[in-house]
Amino acid sequence: VQLQASGGGLVQAGGSLRLSCAVSGMTVSGNTVGWYRQTPGNQRELVAKLYNSGYRDYVDSVKGRFTISRDNPKNMVTLQMNSLKPEDTAVYYCYGYRYREFWGRGTQVTVSS
């Protein structure tokens, strides 16, 4: 299983970014996928998770601003991030679960004030 994240970058506060994760070796439609983020000196934290049931879970700080979705034909997971804040600055990691956890390389998101 491989996960390749893209779409990070530098954006001003209030702006938007869309992260994408191309998945190979497992189908996004039948498994749990998600996004985590990490800042220097801190543990990786859950941002959003999309279960194979269709249930979506978000960390409180991004509710109403971020939306996780999957594109089944393209086998991709996306994270639409709106109304970005400086505290959203982090390295974002794509996540997948099929019998065990799989992680992609991170993509840097920087939100300037």
C-alpha cells in the first residue's frame, strides 16, 4: 500500500487549500482513510477520518472548516481546508487502514497571519 499526498503550500490566513492523497494497493471506498498533522515537538494528531461506513470524524478545531472526502474512481482522498488559520500550520499526513495502518509522506501547510 502506498499513499502519496500533495497540495500543501503557503497561504494567508482565511484562505483555502485542497490536499489530495493518491492511494495504491488498497481501495479507498472499502477502507478507513484520513488525515493527520504534526508540528515540531508535538505528537501527530488526527485532523479528519472517513470510515468505510461513510462516517466522518473531525478534530474540534477544524469542524465547519475542513471537509474530508474520497474519489472512488480515482482512488484518492481529499481534504478541503477553508478559513485557514495560522494554527493550522503543520505537516499533514495521509492515512489509510487495512488490517494495519499505512502512512504517506507529509506535505507542508503553512498559514501566514
